[in-house]
Amino acid sequence: NYYPSTKGLFLHTEIEVVDLALDQEDLTIVAYLVEDEFEAPQLNNGTIVYDYKHHDIVRESLDGSVWGQQLDAEHLDNGKYYFNYIYEVPDAYDDTSSHLVIFVRDDVTEEVYQVIKHDF
């Protein structure tokens, strides 16, 4: 749920590990705020392009952790992991041109198992 008037965001995630051969202690959930497009200077072949359009810029982690939160017993209920996020989109970022990327990754192998792009 996103509330534009306050720029407040509530995200509820539910994770079910399908491959039980995975070491669940190595899995983390990561949630990022990503801005679709941003115009800023960019050095291109030795020339500064002042109105360069950058795309899909990772702005912040919703929980402040770059690598996410470990799937642990504290978040486990009936075979699924639940993580909730409360987040306020900073005024510096355009909430009309942003989305969330949520994924589960393996800390050891760096493999990503599931990715969801969620628009506001």
C-alpha cells in the first residue's frame, strides 16, 4: 500500500521456499526503492552530457541493509516467511517515477531465486 499524500509505504511479503534442498539460513530477502529515470550529468567518451537520462537507479534499501534480511525462525509461520516494511519515500525521489524491486538471494552463491517488480 502506498499513500501519496504522506509518501508512506507499507509492504507485506510472503516467502515460500519451494526447493527444500536449499540451505534456508543462507537466503535473504532484499527490497529496494528504484527510480525509473533520472536526468543528471554523465561523462561519455570524454565529453560531459549534462542532460543524460539514467535508468533504473537503485536509491535505497527499504530496511537499510544492502544485502537484505535473513530468512529466520523469527519470520517463519506455517512454512512461510513473512516480512513487513514501513517506509517513507524521501522527498528527494520522484514517487511518480519509482518502483520497488523485491527479491530472494543466496548469500553464499549470490544466486537470485525470485524477483518481483512492484509499481506504486
